[in-house]
Amino acid sequence: MKRLLAAFILIFSGTAHAAPQRIVSLDYCADQFVLGLADRTQIAALSVDAERPFSYLGAEARGLPQVRADAEAVLALKPDLVVRAWGGDPQLMRFLQRLKIETHEI
């Protein structure tokens, strides 16, 4: 398991957490962090733009599930971490937090 993801979470959240096992990324900017820092086995889904030409790590995203940035689709994946840079409604992140799902905005 890549320890960089745990360090990333620690740095940006200010608290220590167990390494997430079901990560969902909501936009292609967040996809780059998740693809670069997490093991493929930790990724539950990337954004629908993960393989688009403008996605720097689009080739690495091939074969991984993709998800729309809406509550129903995200919750169905049972994530333990949801990462967002700009994609998805900010209210979605607050909703996930209320459900005690770890979220990080880059």
C-alpha cells in the first residue's frame, strides 16, 4: 500500500487515519492525486473524466470504475474516503460528512 496517501490525508486533515480502502474521486483533478498516491486496489471509483485526453494520468485510469458526482452513485460504492478538487456539488461533501464518510477537498 502506498504510504503517501496516508501521509497526504494526515497533512491535509491534521489527524491520523487508517489507510482508506474504498476511495472515490469526484473530478479529474482529484483523480490525479488518487491515481498517484493510492494503490489501484484502494480505488472504488474515479470521476467520469478520468480517462479523458485532458486527464494527465488518463492511461493509468483505464480499467478502473468511474462514477458520477452525485449522492446516490457515490453512496452505492460504500466509500471510506471521497476526494474532490472542484467536481460535484459542495453540498454533496457536507452530506457525506454528515454520514461520517471521510472527505477531502484538494
